Amino acid sequence: MSPAAPSTDFVAVVNQYQPLLRRVCRLYCADADDRQDLFQEVVLQLWRAWPKYVPQPNAKLSTWLYRIALNVAISNLRQRTRRPQPLSLDGQALHLAQETEAAGYEPEEMAALYTAINRLSDVDKAFVLLYLEERTYEEMADILGITQNNVRVKMHRVQDKIRQLLTRPA
């Protein structure tokens, strides 16, 4: 049984953290329609979980949101890979690169980076997202449900994988 309507607090939280939720969706979906579908699924799951949310001392609301968003995104990706559809990341990566061109990044570099990130496992993508969001190792550990030492080890391995992918073309 789901709530009849989201509370004002819930709507305010979703509005406040919408950029964070959309970044998670962008990382896991190349197609704009798929991203919107995933965003709606994330919001639905957050709405269902909202009545059970209890703020914890020294814990950020964003940690709880990330955990749910990443779980939904990974579950959604696994469902989509069971029935694969041809998608072109190169076009999407180029589009993203063009968006960041104004920020001083070379389009080719951004396209190569997004191509490399797309070749990572679902879990490794989560580490990259949290790293790019400048989350601390402590926050990453809380979001992913692992120790800080494990985060450090995995981050080092993910960075090595990205370096290898960038030096070895697909």
C-alpha cells in the first residue's frame, strides 16, 4: 500500500535533490527517454520509502537518497540488460562533451572519459559518480554500505581501470 499523496516535505526534498537524482540517471541511461523513466522510478521508490525514513544523527539525507537511487538504477540496468536494446553511447557522450565544452574541457577528452566510464561495471560506475560528486570516503562508505578502507581500495582500482581504458582504445 502506497501513500495517497506525497507530503510537502517529500516534494521539497525531491525538488532540492533533483540534480543529484538526475546525475545518477544520466550515468546509468544513455537515452533521454530511459533517463526520464529511471528518474520517475527513483522518485516512486523514494516516495514509497519516505514514510519509513528516519533521520539519523550525523547522517545526511543525500546519503539515503543516493543509496535508493543507485539501487534502483542498478536494478533497472540489470532488467534492461536481460532484454538488450542497441544504444549508441558515442552520440550521447559527444552530446555530454559538448555541454561541458564551455567549462574548458575538450570534447574528445570528455567523450573518451564517458566511453571509459560506460565500460565499467555497475558498482564501479557508482564509485565514479560519488567521486565526481566530491563525496568523502566516509559518505561513500555510508551510501554503498562498505567500510572506508574498502572504498579506498575500490576507488584506487576503479581509477586504474579508467586509466587503462583511456590508454587502450575500445
